[in-house]
Amino acid sequence: MKIFRGVPAPSERVDCALTIGNFDGVHRGHQALLQQVVAAAKARSIAPAVMTFEPHPREFFTPDNAPARVANLRDKAASLGACGIERLFVMHFNRRLAAMSAESFIDNVLVRGCATRWLAVGDDFRFGSRRSGDVTLLRARAAPSGYELAQMATVTEGTERISSSAVRAALLAGDLQRAERLLGRPYSISGRVLHGAKLGRKIGFPTLNLRIAHKRPAVHGVFAVRVYGIDETARPGVASVGLRPTVEQSGRWLLEVHLFDFAASVYGRLVRVEFVRRLRDEEKYVTLDELTEAIRNDAAQARALFGGVAAS
């Protein structure tokens, strides 16, 4: 899959079947929509494509009230690619884009910029300055602008709407089984292993540190996890997603993973952390001894969950 920051240069434009959205988590509802995009593209011999926005528009306008993030951009792109999407347009959401008129967005972004020939959106899709554009405008402009318009219905499971909001709610509640049903796969976060303060090594629990790029992740607390990308098979461990209140007050979110019976240096390695079970909330401890004892208990619970073995 080719990823473009904004619209592609003229030399890289190809006709495409496009859908637009945040696609946070790329859950089963998204997957059903993407199947239709891929099918439409194949039927017309054009490229299946997705347009998304970074940051999320609500993070731009009301950062304190923006929804928690299910996935980082790397994981979103990987999931879209796994669904058959060949081109991803990541539009930087800034004041210029926010002020663009709906008509200009159709002409300069969708038609000229992305060479859209087939477009799929939901009934409630809004775009352009002050959210003035809607499905009615897209339908009126379809024939003159040279694209077909398809409206996509919401995907439900029984009476429940499969949505990013539902995935967020499941993750925030620590209900990883429900999140997996909605996503169609276990929940995971990928990233490159960073250098840290080496505190975990000093207290006997060395960790792999992964940066959380956004300020409001949908998952937090202490978890039993499996980690892919270290060995040929997954390695079990225990992980914390949080702000590390015992040892710093930076407000920086971090994913820290302690792998069982493993202490090799893997800085820079791209790994994927799969969340298996939530063990507890993150807590602030008065002393490092209390923190060490809590981690020891967490590791014991996770080892018991994995049957006491060091590798899956």
C-alpha cells in the first residue's frame, strides 16, 4: 500500500475508488465497508483507496473533549492494507483544511487531487468549512465531476452498532474479549522499542518501552500480553500503559513491557504488543519497593495465565 501525506503529486495520481473516514481501529464495520470499496475498484479496474485525517478533526477543534484513540497511524495503515486498500491519503487537518469550502474540497481534493471515480460515504458524512458539505451536495456534484456515489449503511451485530465508540468503551472497561469481537482480531499496539531511563532493569524487571503518540489512548492499566517481533513465536509478558505516576510527572504516555526470562537489547526493533487480559489499574506508589512488589505480583498473575511458561 502506498501512503501519501496529503494528495499525491500529479505524476502519481491514478483513478481510484475512495472512502473517507477516521477508521479508528478498522473494526468489523469498517472492514465490511472496505470490502465494498475493494469490490467496486476491481469492477472498474481502478485503485481502492482511503482518505483519513491526522489529527482527528475533534482533536484539532476540541482537544480536551476528543475521543480516545484506539489505534496509532501505523496500526491503522497496516489494518487498511490487510483489507486490500492500495492507496492511503493522510490529510493533515489544520486551519487551512478546516476553512476549505465544501465545493473546493470536492473539486481540488477529491476530483483533481485524488482522481476519485467512485466514492463511498455514510449517510451522516459532513465535510468542508462549518461542516457545510453533505451527501446531498456530493450526489448533486457526482455526474458533473465524474464520480459515482455510494451510501454505506451502518453495520450492526444484533441490536448493537459496530463502531469505534463501542471499541473504545470496551477497551476503557478492560473488556478485551468484547473489543476482539468488534475488531475481528485481538487488540494490539505496535511501535519501535525506545531507550528509557533503565529503571526497570535496576529493580529487576527490564522493560521494552514504546511511545504512545497520542494524548488519549483508549487502553490504560496493567495487562498480560504477548509480544510479536522479538522471536519467531510470540513471547508472553506483562505490560503497563500509562503515565508512570510513581517515577515521573511529565504527563507522557508510555507502553512498558516486561518479557518473561528475556533481557536482550532490542532497541529500534518494531514489535507488536497483543493485549490478553487486563490485570488492574495503574497506581501511584510511595516508594520504589512498593512499585517493585506490585510488578512482581503482576508478573506472577500473568505467568499463571500463560501456564508459567516463558514462550508461547
